[in-house]
Amino acid sequence: MRTVAKIISILFHPLLLATYLFAIVGFYFPVMLSISPRNSKIILGIVFGFTFILPVINIIMFRYFGTISSYTLHVRTERLVPFVAIAIIYLVMIFLFYTKLPVSINFNKLMAIVTALVVFSAVTTFFYKVSVHSLGASGMIGILLPLNKAIENNVLLWPTAIALLIAGLVMSARLYLNAHTFNEVIIGALAGFSVSFAGMLIMF
């Protein structure tokens, strides 16, 4: 069971949120992103590189130089430098998308909401150890729920339902692994949903 919990934590790592989000929206609601099928895989690759590969490389470097003692970042104080570095990467990324790599306005808005989640995580970590797994999973729900109202054929209904199931699995896995307390998981869930849902209301 512990192995299953670890697999769930890896497969639904918060740094994969953007990749999963744009894969879902690009497949089920491509008209929203206004990206041609020919370019969708390229854009998804760029998103994966910026939002996952670069942050992971940073974490590996921090571990190599001794800034952090473990890749799990179990201690709140050790999260500060990596989280701030990742937030900077996301901010640079959104700046580039808005100024140098224009994809579409809706794409940029969704990416801005994801970036807001990352920045919120970094700022919160200065004061409290929140579950970023829980925050990311709930953040996905906060984005997908409003999108369901924007599409008429309910094609996003099942992806949203699956996202809800995954969020429950992720939170259960983090608790089972003793990676977080119940309060840290719940606060992460509430914060992730609130930030992303508010972002959708403001941006769209």
C-alpha cells in the first residue's frame, strides 16, 4: 500500500499540473486555447519543459550542493529556497509567454493561474508547511469546474470527475505516507481550489 501511495504522489506531482491541464484542455476543449493541432504537441512540450523539467533540475542541483537534505522536502525551512526558485522559473515563463512566445490569450490566462498557485505556495511556505500535492490537485479542480460552464456538450464532465477522484487519492496518499498532517492537506486543498477558482472568475 505504501508503494501505491508513493506512485500516486509521483504520477500526480504538483509540478505536472500544467502539463496535465493543457493536455486535457487541448484534447477536450481545443477551441478555447486556439492552438492548431500541428502546434499543440510542441506547445505541450514547451510547457512540460518549463514547468517540470527545469524545476526538477533545480531541485537536483539544490540536493547536490547540500541546500536540501532530501528530495521529499519534508522540512518546511528546506522548502523555502527551492520553492522560491521554482516560483521565479514560472514567473519568467509567464513573462516569456506574454511577451516573446505569444500562443493565445486564453492559454496565457490559464498559465497565469497556474503560476499564481506556484507563487502562493512559495509565499505560504515562509509561514506554514502546506501540502503542495493537495494544493495542485485541488487547483486543477478549481480550473476545470468553471470550464464546464463554458462548454455546451459536457465533454469536460468526466475529466473533471476523474480529477476529483485523483485529488482524493492524492490527499489520502500524502496522509498515508505521513508526509503531511490532516490540517496541512486540507489547507492545501482549500487554498488550491480558492486561488484557481478565483483566478478563473477574474481572468475569464
